Amino acid sequence: MIVSGMVKSSLIDFPGLISCVLFVPGCNYDCFYCHNRSLVDGPYEVLNPDYVTEFLKKRVGMLDGVVISGGEPTLQPDLLQFAQMIRSLGYKLKLDTNGSRPEVVKKLIEERLIDYYAVDYKAPGLDYPEVCGAGAQAEKVLETVKLLLDSNASFEVRTTVYPQLGEGELITMARELPVVPRYVLNRYRKPDKYKDCDTFRIDETPYSQAQIEALAKAMKKYQPNVRT
Ligand code: SF4
């Protein structure tokens, strides 16, 4: 497992738990608003695997959980073994994923390795290639969400409300998804690093928190568990 970054202690990344967040490089998407562009395009650091393992061993009893984030963790060929190692230390485990690889999530569900999943739903289905890059398919994400729902796994769906997502788009997304147990709308922040060709959409004025709350209210009819 390649780990290229770590937040040693976080109170906000794993609901209700004190967690360590591990960032893995590589992504099969190319979202224009990505905040981890160096993990997608490089160059990125590679942490010594022994350092990561020793850190986790030393923090047993001080941390409750570990979040595997990215990049896109489901691209890592040894994700299951890595998750097993973390579980064997007694940690709760959360996976952040773009939902593009339902076949990997299915294995993780079958092995009961993940305690909590966060799946991004990034755009109305038809807009996925425009927002996330050529080849990105909303159908795969919807398949992942359905797998999680059918297996009674604990999970949330998240959407970053970038400026181009209006009420109409958000309602379309709310309707495309099955009703999920928790749907979180996150505020958009301008990324530090982005492609020049995306400047026009990166620089649009972000929604205020009050505007996002109003958008969430409009989505409630289709996603009663939406929150900001
Ligand atoms: S899925 Fe996440 S890591 Fe990958 S490009 Fe999109 S925002 Fe960045």
C-alpha cells in the first residue's frame, strides 16, 4: 500500500471518533476542483510503510480509528490486506471513495473490513465526464451506493457544492440516488492547485453556508437525510 500523506490526529474525518487519516496517491478521476491534485498528477511523497505501521501500532489506545482517503484508495491492489492489518490492531476503519469501483467495495463488504464508508456523488449523471474527467461514470457510483444500501453497511454520500451546481442539478442528483441514510453537502473552497483551463469555473463565487442550507432544504423531498 502506498501512503503519501498522513494527518496524525483528526476530530472531523471519522464521525464521532478520533482518527488518523492516510492519503494514498493515484486517482482514476480528474475532478476540476480536486483539493489533492498532487496525489492525482504527482509529484507525491511516499511514506516508508514501516513508519506507517509502527505509527499505528504506537497509537493503539490513543486513536479510535483510521481513515483511508486519497486519491482513490480502491485503485490500490493490496487495499484488502492493508485494511486487514489495520483492523488487526483494533482500529475502526473508514474508507473515502469516489465510488467508481463497486467490485472492490463489494469485496470489502463481504470481508466486513470497513466500519464506515463515505462515497462522493459529484454531479448529475450526465455531467460526470465534464466534472470528473473522461470515462467517469455515475452508474458505477450508483452501483456502489446500492451495494452499501443492500448490505446495511454504515455509510454516507457526500457532495461538494461547487458554484456550478444549482438547485436543479442538486435535485437531479438527489433523485438519481436511492434514499441514503446520510447525505452531506460540503462547501466548496477554491483549491490551491488546478489546471489553467479550469480557471473560469474554479474562480466562480462559492455558495455561502446559508445558501447551501437553502439548497439542502430544496433536496429534502428526495433525500430526507440531507445535511450540511
Ligand atoms: S475523485 Fe477525489 S482525489 Fe480523485 S480527482 Fe476527484 S476530488 Fe481528486
